[in-house]
Amino acid sequence: MSYLNAVRLHFAGQFQANVSTVNNDPEHFRNSTFQQNFQWLQGPGMNPPNGWFNPEGDGGFRLLGCKITSAWTQSGPVGANDPVLSSKIADSDDRVCGKLADLDPQQQLVSEIWGLQVRLTDRMATNLLTGDFLEAPFFDLWDRAVGASGNGDVDGGAAYQSVLQNLVWGDVSNSPFLTQLKALVESEIAAGGKGSLSIKFNLDGINLDFRSPSFMRGRIAGTIGPSAPGEPRYMVLGRHFVAYRSQALMPQENFFYPAGSLNFCAGVIDQAASSLYLDLGNALPTTVPGGPMSDLGDLTVYAMTNQGPLPLGSIPSQGAHGYASQTNWYEGCAGVVGLPLNAAQLAAAATSQLTISGAIPNSFVSEASGGGYVRADKYVYRVTPGENVDVTFYATQWGQPLADFQIQFVQDPSQLQPGAPLPSEQPSPSYLNVATPADAIKFASTATTDQNGKAVLTIQTSDPKKPRWAGPADFGLDGQVYGIRASFPYNADPNANNPVAPSDAVDPWDFVSILLWSEFKTSDPVQWSEIQPILQQYANLYPVMNRFFDLGDLDSVKKNLHLLQLTFGLAPSDPNSMPVTRDLSKQKRQALLSWLANPVGAPTPPPSPPAALAAVAPSIAAVPSTQQAFAALGKGGKTAAAARRLIRQGAKK
């Protein structure tokens, strides 16, 4: 079971991702060259580039105006008299909102949500269900708004999948649907599970016009369903449709543009319900950012049998339930559809490649030819040197666990995002490199799956040494980032089981990202001179903190010792934990806590301001208030990070 289930509810509304953009530029991590204008709002004619489009962001992730749009049981959609249909989805009412955090400025394409609490409330705002969202990164980022290319981040779409845990139920006896959902959770606990729910939601259409009331807001549509003991938390065990990259559009794409217009997506065949459930929520392109679905014509699902394509069902584009003709179709189901299957279709689909094809030419997405799929469940890690990391991978074939099969692993930094050299630094300095030194992480080249299709890869780590972008006496970017990709080997023997063929599409986002921190040692007792550069870096990168106190100033810090002890001492999963980007190593965090408990040392003289520092911020009074103008300026956003990927640099050569 997962959210992709007969029993599920859907919700839609808005989200706010109030990220700070100062810390998106690796150059800004150098204390010695940091300039005040790096904290200024970006606008036309503002040179040199500065704090990009949202320097005052507090990192908050919020759910806004989200309503339950439909709910389903094994018997179909619930009746209009079920009060769940008048309920809402919201974030916390008794603590701060969740936080959105990048792994690293050179891996910004796995942004995680931390500390989010999700509530389901009735029309009187009484809590019917509360759960903690297990921190998770987004996946399958793509250029979704095909009718409005050139807007950068505004055109993008992505999805999150995780679980809601630590569930607290209110009185749900008036809702037959919620009563059934609660019973499924209780049965999960009885079967040895932890009592959780599966949640998945899609984000698109973010607004980057800082003069708009909807600044940093976008559209969210999601699904909540049951979870089962032993299943992955961040992925669907089922049928995975993998899109081919459009080679023709690759030089112009921001993130990923599929050759067949349809993005990566997943499905599940429910034998008991004789149904195929598909999640097209992050797979259908839109005409404009956050707008209606593009019309690809009727979508038909086929099982590619030896006797030819066998239709399994269709999703109409027009009509009462058409995805392209009804503005509320997407909000009503978050792109999740169920197709009933007869016995012959079930049998054919069990061991045949599934494809989804639109009625217009060249609109399609399909499984691998051999039905294989492999991915790590959790695929983002922060690691202290010397720690071992156990990464669990799941391998499936035709949606079923692929047992006793070998998976191979390689380092793959191609989707990481090195920075650009400063004008004075030619040739490019070594600190721009990612995944170096390569031997700071070590792992076996292969692993064999167990009877559940699981394989565990142990990654051994050592000190990657000097931080990136570090000048004399600077900390720079802590540690190093690495990528590890899993794949199936290919056997030329025609009788061999090949889950994938060399010609099959590959999901570029299916790899493990690791931030491996550098070793950090201090005096005993810890001195202010060792702590000040860390706090100064945060004062530089998060201007929002300047509203409260100066993190780089000894007197200011001493006046707020108890507050800092609290926030630095909280678990990273707590929304009040500091820093908001979770990029402080365990060793630095412990050093800070040690100093805060015994604040010794003389203040550090302030550095001389760089010669290029401007005295007055340029005026933004004449900035045109258009979505495209501000989106094009978003150098600090995901578009700029994606443009720095090694694979993109290779494509330009």
C-alpha cells in the first residue's frame, strides 16, 4: 500500500517556499570577499549581481488554503455527505512552519522539507488528524509549463513523497472515510508497522514577482493514503515510467524536457481491486505556469504483449472528466487515476512493458523494456567524516521485488553543480570541483538484492580535507558533495534476464547525493576566534537574522546565549533548529554548543570592507512588475543551479 491506493484523499491549494537566495551562490560563503550588496534584492540594472530574488527569505515552507477536493474508498468516490469533503489540509497551529533546505550550493536540486507538520481539520478548524512529515527532498524536477518557456524557475514542476508519522487522531467518527483510513493505520500497527500515512504532492507555478501578493507562492496538489510495514517511505513499489530526454531541446532546457511531453511517473496494479492506479500529477505538462494541463489528446495505457499492444484503459482529454478540458480536474484528483482491468488485461500487464501514449504525435512515456527499476529509497545524506552510511536500494521488475539480482554502483557527479570562477581566477581554481577527492567515499561496486528486492550499500567516508571556496583563514563551503548511481548490468546472453536494455531511458534524478563535511577541530576550551567565522558566515548568508541580532558580533551573541543554545541544540528535524538550511556539520554544531556553554575569548576585529563595496543600494522604483522580468533575473534559483550541472557543461563542448 501507499498513497497510490484505492483508499486515498486528494487536496489542492497553495504553498509558500520562502527560501533565502543569498546562500545559493557558492561565492557568498567566503567571509573575506563578502560584500554588503550580496544581501540586496536583485533588479534590472543592479550590478554587480547581489542577493538575487529573495534575500530576506526565512526558509519557511507553508501550506495555504488547501482543501480536500475528493476522497476514495474501494467502492469509489465518497458521497457528498461525508464531512471529510469539507475539511482542509494545513500546517501547524502550535509551532512554526516547516523549513525548506538545500543540501549544498553545489547540489541545489534535492531541496528538502524539514519540520513540517500536516493537519487535517474540519470546517471549524478542529484537528481531525495531525502528523509529522518525515523530511524529504523533491524529485523529478522538469520544465513543466511548455507554453511559457524562458521563465526559469517559474516554469518548473517537481514532487515530494514521504510519510506522515507520530499520528494523532481526533474524533473522526462522523466521517466514514476517515474511520476507514484510521482502521487501515491501526491494522498497519497490528502488522508491526509504526502507524503512518503515505503522502505525495506536486508543486508548480511559483511566483517570483516580489511585488505580487503571491510572491514565493505556487500551486500544490497532493494525495494521502495508507502505508504498509516494510515498504519504502519515499518511492512507490510499482510500475515506473521513465521519460527520454529531448536531445533537441537539451541545450535550451532549464531542468529536464521529455521527448514525449510526459514526465516520469509511477503506477500500481492492484490485483485485489482489479485496477491500475496511475499518478500523472507531475507528468502532465501545463499551458502556463500553475495553469491547466496541455491537451495531448486522450491518453491510452497499453501493455506491449508479444501479440501486440493491448489497451488497458484511457484518460480522456475532453468531456466531463477530461484532464485538459476541466479546470478542476487536476485539483480534484492531483493527477491520480484508476483504470479497471479485466482478467485478460491483468494477466497481460503482469509481465509486459506498459506505455502511456497521447493522441497527438510523439506524446508518450513507458517502462523500461524489461520492466526493471532500481532506486535508493532515501537518496540525500549529510555525513561526518569517518561515518559509514547504509543506503537501501529497491529493485523491481514488472512492479514486483526483483530478488537475488545484482545491482552495480558508480560515482556519478554529472548532475552536481560546480560554481563559476571569479574574474580574477583564471584558470578555474580547484575549489570549483565537485566529488573530489574521489577516494573520500568508498563502496562496493555491486550488491545483491534479497527476497524483498532490497540491497544495502555501505558507504565508507574519510575527511575530504580543505573546504571549497575557502580563502586564507576562511571556512568557505564545508566539505564536498558526491553522487552515486545504481543501475542494472546488461547481459548479452539472449536467455538472460535483463530488466533494462542499453537503449532504455534513464532517470537523471535517480542517484544518491552525499554532503561529506570536512573534519573540524578546535581548542579546549573552544575560543571565540574559532566560532566567530562560522557565525559570521550565517550573518552574511541569512539577512533575515539581522532583524534580531548580529551573529558575527561577540556582544550581540552573548546577549542571546540562551536562545542560541536552544536553537543549536534542537534536533535538525525540529523547525526551530538552527541553521535553517541544516548545513552545519555535527562537529561545528558541537563546537558552537561548547562555546555557548563557556563563552570565552576576545572579540575578532571586523574585516576591512572590500574595495568594490557600494555605498548605496540601487533604486528599484522603476522595476517593471511582470512575472517574466523577475523570473529572468533569478540567478540564485534552481534554473541557475541546473545550468551549472556537469552534464550541461559537457553538452556545450
